[in-house]
Amino acid sequence: MPAVAPSPADLDVSAVRAAVLDWYDANARVLPWRRPPGSDAAVDPYRVWLSEVMLQQTTVPHAKPYFERFTARWPTVSDLAAAEDGALMAAWAGLGYYARARNLLACARAVARDHAGVFPDTEAGLLALPGVGAYTAAAVAAIAFDRPANVVDGNVERVVARLFAVETPMPAAKPELKRLAAMLIADDRPGDWAQALMDLGSTICRPKSPLCLMCPIRAHCAGRATGDPERYPVKTKKAAKPHRQGVAWVLRDGQGRVALVRRPDKGLLGGMLGLPTGTWSDGPPDEAPPSVADWRDAGAVEHVFTHFSLTLAVRVARGEGDFDWTPEAEALDALPTVFRKALERGLGAEDPLEPGSEP
């Protein structure tokens, strides 16, 4: 029978912190926005803020090349503030959750305009910036300015849920997990502490098959004491996502260009370049094409958004019209993932003007 773990009130916080920080000193991930653990080197708040925005709902391997391209192109927050909206949205393409890109630009411009290009150094000051929520404000305050802020992302939630064997199901458990995480905060090395918990959750206390034997706080973990640490955080059954259907129109001009449109600022994929498309609805699509042409079926692509899944039929043609005509290679780089999938499908379809195709 598994041993009974101590209650939160009995947890030796000092021992937990020491074990986690010692582990982090030896095992910290090397990331382009970090300083080495225990280092006194200055931290650029711009790089911390940019990385935290990119990492929301995005993995480190996927976000890292975007971060490197952004900081090479816009090395300071003032440089980013001066970027054109379309250039930034195109550079963001593929990262998803495109409201983040609009908020990124709004925040950069506020820092440049209202703070002379210098980020506020307190959690409250950061929280007052446009597009900066509680998590990002806490992360930048802790990591960039060594403020003892309570930084709780998904990795930290998982570590805390297992450490304390929290039985409340997610997402209702979030306030409880944040309260328990706050018990572990101290004035000593707050930036390293925040990143240490993130790394512990990412590399050791993984969602599936946690590496408990390698965990520096396994002796303190109530979840491990139950014999089933993977059960935590307790999850409620997710409702099935609704499914929608639509059409994407791939119109080419015979000069290696494809017709794109700028989507409205408000709504899904707002402000992004996209293929002409109609309404995405629950029923079969019945959309008029964006121009008169010999439209042909090129199959369909599937995509999953946060709140629904989508089947997008792809239609291809040669033609002309009032569009944002973009070289095909550039379009593939500039489009969000769902439209890039559709364009790749359209470009791979048989061209009706190529030799050997049907008249």
C-alpha cells in the first residue's frame, strides 16, 4: 500500500526549493531568451516578454526559430513597435492564436510611446500594458526583474497538482493550484525558480510517463505517494468539438503568383493574409467563387482550431482579379497554417493549363 504523503501544511518548502534549484543549476534548458542559472548577467525584458508571448499555446521547439527570426529582424522593442502591421502578421504566420500577434504589436507600441522603450519593472506596471495578462506580467517580472512573482503555466500546474495530489478537476482547480504554487515563492532567485519549475514540468514531470525516479522532489510528492502520479492534474471529460466546413479558393495568374486577401481585423485569423474563402458553417459549403474562372476540385484539407475542427474543400483555377497577388513561395511563408495547407494542396493539383491536362 502506498505511503501517505504529508499535507501541504507539513511540506518542507525550503527543502523542496533547494532540491529544485540544485536540479535546475545542473539541468537547465539552454534557450536563446535565458541567462544561465545563477548568473548575474543582465536580462533583456524584451526578449523575455517576446518569448513568453510566443510560448503561449506553442511548444519551445516550434517557437524557438520564430523567436530567433523576430529578434534578428526587430532586435529591440522599439524596432518591433515600428514594424508594419502586415509585416508582423506575416512573420507570425504558423504560430497560431493570431490575436497574440496583434496584442504583441499594441504592447510594443505602448512601451515605445509611453515608456520610452523601457518595460515597466513591476508586475503591476507590466499588467497595465495592452495585451499583457496576469501570467505574462508575472513571468516577465520574475525572469527579467527578479521579482518574487507567482508564475503558473501548464507545466507548473502539473508539478503542483502532483506535488500536492490535488483532487479538484481542471479547470476548476486553477485557483487552488495558483494558491499552492504561491506557497513555494521566496525572494531568493525568483527568476530561476520560475524557470526551474517550468523545466521540471517539461522534462521530468511530463504529462505522460513522468520520470519520477529522476525527479529532485520525488520524496515530497503526494501524487507519487498515491502510486498514480500520472492521474494528476485530474481532468474532466472534454466535450466533442463542433465540426465546420468551408471552401478555399486557390487562384493563380500564370506568373507564379497566387491571389490572397487580407482578413478583417476582428474575428478568427484577424488581420492575416489568407486565401479567398467563405463562411465556415456546420453544413456543406455552398459558396460563390471570388471570381469567374474554370474552377476545379483539388480535394480537401483538415485543420483543428481551439474550439472547432474544419474540413476545407480546395478549388483551383487560373484567372485574374482585384487581389493581393503574391509569389507562391512567399504566400506559403506568409499564410497561417490552415491556408498554407490549402495552398499546398492547390499547388499540388493538376494545372488545367499544363500540357497533358484536360481542356
